[in-house]
Amino acid sequence: MEVPQRVALAVLASALLVGAGAGLGWFISTRSPQGGACATTSVGPLTVENETSVLGSSLATGSVQAFGANRTSVIFGGVSYYHRNGEPFDSLPAAEEVSPGPSSIGPSSVDLTARLSPYFFEGGIFPVVWNGEEWLIAGQTTVDNESEGAAVLLQGDAITNLTGLVGPIFEGFGIWIAGWDGSGWLLGGNSSHGAALAYLANGRVVNLTGILPNNVPGDWVQMIAWNGTGWLVGGRGVFGALYQGRYTDLLPGSPFGPGGVYAFDWDGHEWLASGSPTAVVQVQGSSLLPGPVLPPAFRGWVNTLVHASGLWIAAGGSYAAGGGYAPQLELLGGVQPGSSVVDLSRCLPGVFSGGWVQFGGAAPVLSSHSYLLVGEGGAVPGSFSSHAAAARLDLPAAG
């Protein structure tokens, strides 16, 4: 499966919540049977805890697709599935803002779904990004079975609707990922014509879709990231570097030729990327080098790669032996082909069972060594029956 869970499930239809200081008790952890101490790493013990309880009812029957965070709160975005009028499923956008609170009270949550639904009607919320002043919240809106990309800027109580600017570029589908480079927003997704890419700054949008080579219907952009000087762009049929307005296609000659790239992160020196067919590569400029080798038991896809305390977290999903899905979590000891790879899937809380990890990362509200993985569990193949899931990973800070 070429596993664009962000797209394959949501087209039809990120960040840890722990205190930056011990004893703040911002979030109440519920230890699952698989939770707690998990493994000893080169930097110390890794622990995993179930944090699904911080998610509100809007996300209970659906999937967490993304998150964004600033120094005071975290906004989760996703979709909520439900049945209506005998139809197999319907969907609604879902979003929730969680803020820290005293340990005796716990976190405070604000359901943003009602405020945002008019902009994402029967669609979903996917990227949520904070740029230091305001939130970009984007995704898909669907009205009378007609879909297009949707986006708003949220600053305090003020909402600025950007759908009229960006929606037509993502006609027929939506916006699955977004990033900020200090001056503007890069938006990625797809339209009925294939993968789509746009740059938004100062109230104006530039359609960059034309820079994507060999773009055909069925392609999409699923992942973008900024490293301080340029962008890396990935998705189905898409893998390239965008520096100073020039796009370098990295897909030819890569192991992802028939598929795409869905996850990558920057460690301060180079990128590590993964995609389908399942493989991991180092990206150094325009050169690709072999990366760590995932175990044969990894029969699925990587949705997120996170550089953490000098190590790498790779998470996603796989096909269960008896059918259905199983969440996947790997700890990579480095970027070289011979780097250690430890399967920690057993450490994920049971709430992920029958599903996968969709997105992961850290946030300014966290310590430098805490990470959140979000996604869904209880997914039934061929249906939209699932529930939201979230887990916290803690690693000691690298010495």
C-alpha cells in the first residue's frame, strides 16, 4: 500500500502534551498495558504513555491527522466519522485546542470544531501550523460532493478565510500538509489533475504546481519540511528539493520510483526520508545515500520520521498477518545502513491496535526530549470505523 493515510482515508472524507518542567502535571497520563518503560537506548530509557484522554469527543470517532503547537497550547486536527441516512459513512472536520493547567486541575480543552466547521464543511482538518503569530489551519471542504482545498488563519478570536485564494489550486481534493519558512506558507496536496503546490504570503498566492515534473492524476503532496535554507517535498509520485525557487527532482534513481515519499526530517546536517516501497534514504543536497534497513517484519509504511535526542523515531502502520492493520514503531540508532533498528511496536498503547500512527513530533510546550505520536485505532478495512489515538514518548536529552 502506498499509504497516504492522510489522503487515502481523508480525501474521502502534531507536539506532545507534557509539561516542559517536572511536576507541572499539564496532562494526565494513563498507563496502558503496553505503556511505561519500554527500552534502554544509547541515551537512556525510553518510556511510552497513553495520552488519548487529552483528546475531546469531536475526535473520539475518527482520526487525529495532525497537530500544531506554540508555547501555550496545542491544536489537534482531524476528522470525525459518523453514519447518516443509511450511507456507509460521513465525515466532519474536528479540532481541539488543549492548554496546560495546574496538576490539581489538569489540561483545559476548547473544542474548535463548531467555529471551524463552516470553513471545512463535511471535510477534514489536516495541517495545523503555528508561525509565531497566528495559526494556519488547512484541509478540505466538501459541499454537495464537491471538494476543494480549504484554509484559514486563526489569531485569537479572529478567523481569516483563505479558501477563496487557495481552494481552486486544490480543486477536487484538498490540502494535506503545510509549512512556514519565515516569510510565507508552502501548501501541498492535490487536485483532480494531480499533485498540487502553492506558496502563500502577504495575502497573495502563487501556484507552484507547474514545477512538479511528470505530474499525473492520482499523485499528491503529503509531506513538506523547511530546514532553514530550503524545502524538501514528498508524496505520491513526488520527491524533490526546492531551493531558492528551483526544484530538483530526486525521485528518478531513488528506491521510491513506483511509489513516493511520505516522511522525512532534518537533523541539522542532512535529511532522512522514507516512503513506498518501504526504504529509508539519506538526502545530502541532490545526492541520495542508503539509510538504515527496516526489519523484514515491517510490512507496511512510515508516516512520520522524527529526529529525537540523537536517535530517529520511525512510525506508521503495517498489514496484520490475519488481515487489518497494526501500528508500527521503530527506533533507529543513526542514518547509516548499518545503524541499529529496534522494533518498539509492542510499546504503543493498545488504543492504536488495529490502526496506525499518522503523525508525530515535538512542540515548544514540551521538554526537548518528549514527543507525541497521533493517529487512530480500531480501523476496519473498507470502512471508516475508527477512534483517535495519542501516545507520548520520552527520551533523555542527548548528552
